[in-house]
Amino acid sequence: MEIAAYYFPNYHVDKRNEEFHGANWTEWELMQCARPRFAGHRQPRVPVWGYEDESIPEVMGKKIRTAQEYGVDVFVFDWYWYDGRTYLQRALDEGFLPAVKGTDFKFALMWANHDWYDRHPCSFENAKMENCRRLYTCDITMDNISGIWDHLVENYLGNENYWKVDGKLYYSIYTPRLFINRLGGADNAKKALELFRKKVNDAGLGELHLNAVMYDNLESSAQNSMDQRQAWYDTGFDSFTNYNSSGTSPEWTKFPVVDPRVAAEEFTGIVARNLQLDCGAFFPVITTGFDSTPRTIQSDVFREGCYPFVPVLESDPEIFSETLFTYAKLLKDKPENEKIIFLNAWNEWTEGSYLEPDTHFGYAMLEKIKAFKNSVKS
């Protein structure tokens, strides 16, 4: 059983962020300013390790060692490309890649191909899509896609620590619907993915395993898009997963707090249904928690609205552990290369989705992974 954790790289200084937020800004600032927004709300959440700079190899080395010690096998980095260049890449390029050398720890990329909006933080009114300022557009076209593939092949896919699924280089696209639409339809998207495969093969890197993330809550409405699997499989994707489970089931209509056990049970039903479909492999995800309130302006009344004014899912180590074992049972008859569980996330602190230790639970979430991995090995 492999455990892959998503990694959100916005805890280092980025020049583009400084243009909008000021010198030396990172999302740690939002965490330090977070406050309880309703009775019983657990904020601020404080990292045991402090507010560290993830672009420093020594800092990333500690993350890698901790992940390995507790049973996480892979970091899947959120990867961004706007206006012909990368964004938030220093955590990977300057921190992770130097630190991972000489280890057997793996990494992969998930292209977060959504537009980037000014929500760090935002007010209740400005959270509405018609009012929210778009800072960067993910400008994917048939004319520029080749250059994006070249950048990936030249900088990442040949790395000895790059993760392979069934012997193939794993690469994921967060919003397949947006990817297809911006390329002008399914036929063009299929050609673009075929070109990607060819470039990888021509570079002597073997084959690609292309994954589609089927739920994206950054489009005009949050909806479960799992029924699109067959169409996306025909476009050229090999497997499917989710980024997180927020907004996917009836429990998520409650505000301001959802019941973590009910939410886990409802999403497990979605997972079980998808594991029965035969159009590509399916890798289930567990959301470790969800709390986007740090991305709201703290002086605004916290009321139901557009993201980030959405319900909170509190972390629960016991429910997290139970879900790991439930997923293992659901995957037991799958081929070994399909026994993969994704976790959201290693460090997405401003959405309350993290495995890194905090001052409330300590290492409890990581301990549950270690116990699970030891159990499934025995």
C-alpha cells in the first residue's frame, strides 16, 4: 500500500506574491492572523516546527525524513504555470530537489491548472466570483502546450526520485474539464496528451501515467464531476482521483461545521462506487481536515457564502485511521499498482488540511499512518 500526500507550496517567498501582498509575504501570515470565527472553533492552528521556509533544503529535509519515518511514500506537489512561467516553484526547485538527493523518497507533480484569485485573504463580498479579482489566468492553448510539456520533461520527469505508478511516470491534472475546454475540446486535449507521451518517450524516460483529478471546487459551482470518467478516460487519462472531499456530499451543506464521521462515511460511498467502474484505475483520497477560515478577512462576520466562507471539517485522528483501514479493505482485490491512497494534505495549513504536527494533536495523524502501514505489512 502506497501513501501519497499532496504538498501545497506557498510557505516560501515568491516574487509574484510580493507584488500583491508586500515584501516577504507567505501564507504563514494568514495562519498567524487566524482567529476563532464561531463558538468552539479551533484557531489559530500553530505548527510544532514553527513558521519555516520550505525553500531551504534543511527544512525540506526534515519534512522528507518525517514523512518516511511515519509511512508517507510520496509528495505530490501542486504545480503552477502562468504567463509562460512557473509560480510557487521554489519549494520544489530550491528546497525539495536538493534535499531528496540520495534518498529513496519519491515526488510527483499535479498541475494545478486553475486560475489564481485574490483570496489570501478576502472579504465575504469579494469571495463571490463576480467580485473576486483574478490575478493569473492558466492560459493553456494548443500553441503553448508543447512548451509546457518541454519544461516538465527537462526539469522534473527525468529525476531519479520521480514517482512511477506501474512503472510509468505519474503526472496529474487538477481540472481536466478546464484543461479540455481551454484547448478547444476533447479532440485537441487528446492530441495534447498524446504529444506529452511522445515527448516523454522521445526523451528516453519511458511512459507516462496520466491522472485526472475529478473534483474541482474552483469552477463556477462546486459539483461532483465523477460521472465524467468515461469521457476523460477516452481523452487519454489512465487513472482518476480527487484532491479532497470538501463539498462532495450532503453533509457538506451544513454550516459552519460538518460532522467528520458522517462526511467520511458519505465520501467512502463515493469511493466504493468509483472503485467498481472499469474505465481506468481509481485512487481514493482522505481529507485530513478542512478549514479555509484563515483565508477570510478576520474582521468579517463568518457566514455561509462562497469559498473561503464555507463549512469547516475538524481533524479527527481516530476517524482518519478508520478511513485508512476502510480504504485498504476496498482496495484489497485491486492489482498492487492500484493500491494507492492519497492524503490531502501534507501541509495545506490555510485550508486546515495537514499532516505536519501542530500544537493540538502533535504527531497523532502521522502516528495513525505509521500504525496503518505496519498493520497492512504484517
